[in-house]
Amino acid sequence: MEVCRCRSFFDRPTTGMVEVATHLCHRSRPGRLHCECPENPRPDSAVLHDTRPLLIALTALLLTVPSALDAQVRRGRQVEEAPRWAPVAIGAKIGWDSRANGEILGAHVRVPVVRSGTFELYPSVEAVFLPGTKEYQYNLDAAWVPGGARGGVFAGGGLGWRDSVIGSDLGDPRQTFFGFNAFGGGKTNLGRVQVEFVLRWTFLNDTSYQPNSAAIGINLPLWRVGPRD
């Protein structure tokens, strides 16, 4: 049996174009070809046309899967990232020293020593305004803040130096006394600032003069601890 190819031409109804289909034929006896082509042959281009949706779907899958995996990895990394360090805050305060009977104007810095902000260094300086003179107090304190960056009550202690005139005569010399501080209070966040209230007791050595004060202050955190921009 001799195998050959024949072609048939037909009109495609949807496009109006003439397409060519190739079919297998054989020679049944010498001199005659017997073609086994179907009445409605399927064109070669139809096979390619049927595979186009599959190729398009595979291409779209290859393009979207890597980007989806990359986005999932980025989200996982964001979840694993540690929270931001509690912010350093600078502040000012006003108050009253009941032992010296004078107004207080002061400044301070709150520096977290742990990420959550539950422990802070709390250095400060205060000026006490008295009739005809001023006293100064320098403090190097540490504070425990259970609420961390969220604020709340706090307590602590530290070292204090009081620059003062002890005595009733105008000619009495200024002296600096060393002592220890104890304090407690609370602070709360109001928008981008904090408001704090603090009571402080200072126990000075070598004198019966023991200052104590109450003050209210405003703190400005240097950065936010909320979601990152």
C-alpha cells in the first residue's frame, strides 16, 4: 500500500477564510488513489487554535505565581520584624517646691534603655525661683514605667545635687549638697505629645533642708511607635 497526502480546501464559516487541511490517502490498486478524508476535515490550524487558551493560561500562571509568592514572603517578613524602639522624649515642666516655697521651671529627657520603654533614664534640671535669688537642682534618675511607650504610672529614684543658699543672711555662700531622689507619677499620650505629673522628694546629706516638689510637664517624643509609614 502506497501512502500519500492530499489536500482539501474549505471555507471557515466564522471567518470567511479558505483554509487547507491535509489528509492521509492510500493507493488501493495501481492507477487509482483512494482518499479516506472525512467530509468535514479538520484544518491543521484548528489544532493550534485549540491550544491557544491553554498556552495563555499557562503564561498567566507563570507570571502571577512568582509575584504572589514574593508578596507572601514580604508579609511574613513584616510580621517577624521586631517593634520599633520606644522613643526618646524631651520635655519641660513647671511646678512648686513646697519646702523652698518657690516656683519651679525645669527641663528633662526620657531615654528608654529597653525596647519596650519600661525602663528609662530620666535626667533633669530645675530652677527654683525664690525672692531675690534662685536655687538649682540637677537630677540623674531612672524610672520604671510598666506601661512602656503607652505611658501610665511610673516610679523611680536616683541622684540629686542641690545648689542653694542655706541661711537667712544675704551674705551666706552658695553651697551644693548631694543627695538621693525618690519620685512617682504618671504620664499619658495626647496625640503626638505626652503629659506627665510627678512628685519628687530629695534627701540631701549634711543638712536638714529636704526639698520636695510637684510638677506637671509636656514631653515631645522624637519618633512614633505606631505602624511604620
